[in-house]
Amino acid sequence: MTDTKLTVRVSKELLENLKQFARAKDTTVTKLIEAYLQRIPPESRMQQAAIVRRLSGMLSTNVSVEDYKQHLEEKYGQ
């Protein structure tokens, strides 16, 4: 894999905190960010997951979070 440069804008305070954290962990900011980003699964892998395929399209697009809360309240009572 070929590395490439990425420019990211963050607050000065956040960057300083990140640098301190990296020093304390004996690593670099680049390696910390790379390790974090590697934890994000590729979207294609998520789309291929059996559970995602089975559940896709099961809910109407008109269903809201409030509808779900109401359903739970009716089902389990409060």
C-alpha cells in the first residue's frame, strides 16, 4: 500500500492533546490516526453482511424514532 498525505484541520488544543497522548504512548499522531481509521469497516463489507441484507428494506422510510419508542411503550408498558 502506498502512503499519501492528508490535511486535516483540528483545533490547536486538540492537536496538542493528541501530540501529548502520542508521546505518552511512544507513537506518532499519524500512527494513532491510521489505527483509528483502520477500525472503520469498508462499506462494501457492511453491505455484504448477511444480517444487513436480511434487514434491508424491512422498515418503512416513514418510521421515526418516536414511532419506535411508542411501539416499545405499547409492547412493554411503562
